[in-house]
Amino acid sequence: MRLQKYLAHAGVASRRAAEEFIARGRVRVNGKAVTKPGTLVGPADRVEVDGRLVAAADAPRYLVLNKPPKVMTTMRDPGGRRTVASLVPREFGRVVPVGRLDYDTSGVLLMTDDGDLAYILTHPKFGVEKTYRAVVRGRLQAEDVRALLEGIKLEGERSQPAKVRVVRTSGASSEIDVTIHEGKNRQVRRMFEATDHPVVSLVRLRFGPLSLGELPVGHWREATDREISALRRVGREARAELDAKEAG
Ligand code: URA
């Protein structure tokens, strides 16, 4: 879309006035002042007027939800269980969850209507890094940590090596942060089952550049500009990685 049209659609000014803004060097695209009115911009571009970010009228939305346990990561549940749709305002209309957290898992869940990004972030050949805090039964032993670090056999298929940080351990239970790239079904739970330390509770602390921070359970926030830029960068890198794989 031409820059002046983008600005007009976003409600910044009329198209004529937007052309003036551009001619006066008040508009920057991806950090560079643009004075040519016909410059083409798209949803991935960062457009600023007088240093203020301008979101396109139909710009995709990115929400970070702290999903509670006992909630389905779907927009509808034929079984009538509570879903993440009930936790985000209707005005966000078409956002859908990116990937899935188990019914009993809580934590960071990205919801967006940016279909391209959602597709690439959940593509099985590309895994965004995710960190989970698991409380597991019993005292985790050094050999269990080693097994997790090396990758564990899950139904004949080896999970990729995980990054592991033991937060605390006692006789009754242990608390561990696990970082993985993959997104196999119930992966973290199955990894700990394989070490004979079943998961008692599981919280996703991080999904790529998105962190849980202080967001209370059941609450959402809009991703910050910085997070959105980082998500798009991850998306671009993933796309390049996939293209390279497909090219052989
Ligand atoms: N691994 C799991 O076991 N469950 C989740 O919800 C996410 C990752």
C-alpha cells in the first residue's frame, strides 16, 4: 500500500495532508526518513510519524495470555469446557491461539490474527524456543538431568536435547526449568514421565521473545512493539530456514 494511503487509513491525516507530512520528512519507515510519497509499505513495516508508531487500521493483533489450568487452548469446545476464547475481549475478533498448551498447563500463550506468523511459528519443521517450569514428583537425580540434556526416547523417537535448570529439589518434589524447541504432544510431561518423575504442575514461562513476567493467571496484555518486532524477526528467520531446508 502507498505510504500516504497507509497513513490515511490509520487515521493519522487525510491523504493530502499525509503527503505533506511525507514531503516534510516527518515520516520514517523502518527507521529511515522517507520523503517519496509513493513508497510502498506493508504490515511488516514499522511506520512512524514524528517518532510515534502508526499501526495500520487493519494491523494484526498480538495478545499474550496467561492461560490458566483447566482451560482448553481452542476457540470452541464441543464438550462445553472453558476455552481461551472466554478470556480475551470480543473486540479482538479473529485472534486464535498459536500452538497449544495442555488443558492442565498454564502460562504464556500467544494469540493473534496474523495467520502467516502463526503458521510459521507452529510449523513442525521449525520450533521456536519455549521455557517451561515444571514441578515434578520426587528428587531429580543427576542422571535424570543428564538424560534430559541429551534427549529422551519418547515412543521410539528421541526428543531433542533440552536446556535444563534445576530451581530447587527436595525429597518430595523438584522444580525445574526446561527449554525446548520442539512441540510434540505433551512433550514436557512425557519427558519427565520417562525419568520416573511425573509432572505435578507445568507453567510456560516463555514463548520465543514473549515472557510471562508479572501477568496474572487468566489475564492478557497486548504484545509490546519490541515483542512484535522480535516475533516478526523470528518468523522471518524461520521462513528463511525452512526455505533453505526445502531447497536441499
Ligand atoms: N509440554 C507439555 O507436556 N504440555 C504442554 O502444555 C506444553 C508442553
